[in-house]
Amino acid sequence: MAVKFNLRLCLQLMDQGISLNSISKQYHISKHTSSKVKRRKEELEFDTAKLECYSDTDLGKLFLPNLYEIFIMNYLNLESL
């Protein structure tokens, strides 16, 4: 089962220099997911100083677009029932 995690917190901790291993263990995020977020952060050249300008939904779209699309499609399918 997928577990929701706090992407905003993950980004803040990465910005503070906390290791991916520590973030993964402490917040029960897979190393794969934390690595994916770090890689995407670097690709986007994302400035965490502007983190407050983004909603959780916007962050999800930016950092985990595939997962976000799957979530939306499942949500829409449930509403149509």
C-alpha cells in the first residue's frame, strides 16, 4: 500500500544537508523515492527558499508527476461510480 509522505518536509531536510539515508529511515520513505525527489530537485534547479509559494498539489505535480497522474485518474474513476 502506498503511504503519503510530506514532500515539503523532505525537500527542506535535503536543503539542510540531511542525508537521504537518514530521511528515508526517520520518515519511512523508501530510498528510491527520496533519491527520485533529490534527482528531480536538481533537474528543476528548485529553490527551496520559494517552497512556501507552492501548494502540496503543485509540489506533487512538479516532483512526482507520474504518481500524481495515477492518483488523479484513480480519483476520477471512483467519482464516476
